[in-house]
Amino acid sequence: MSENDDTTNRPLPDRLSVDPNSPFYNAEVLSRDVGIRFKGVEKTNVEEYCVSEGWVRVTAGNAKDRHGNPLTIKVHGPVEPYFRDKK
């Protein structure tokens, strides 16, 4: 079994972040092109999600904080993560 086959069979984590400084960052999972459906709508500006708590952090326009990171807003509702790359 190859390394790719192993990641294909694993489910998505309950919580995932695209920020490399976050403890919920996982480069291996993010390399597979994760999609997020929030309240039934495809979202492309999600920075972090949590399925069990039912929220996503989305970017707030082009605004940046004092460290140059995008400002985010936490929005509550049903979260459905999935892999876009169907093999």
C-alpha cells in the first residue's frame, strides 16, 4: 500500500486550520484540496473549521491585523468538509 492510499482512506479531521502556526494545521490533509460546505453553500475563504462545534472562520475582506494576517470572523452553522480530489 502506498503512502497516498493511506491518506485517501483517512477521514477528515474534526478541526483543521490553514495557518501553519496553529496546532490544528495539517499539511498532509491540506495537500489533498479540502473543500468546505457551510450551510449548504461552498465556501472558498475558510481559514479554519470545527465540525463538532459547528463553526468556520472566514476572512473579513482584505483587512489585515497588525501582524499581517487576514482578519477572520467566526460564523456558526452546519459544516461539511470533503476532499475535492476524487480519485
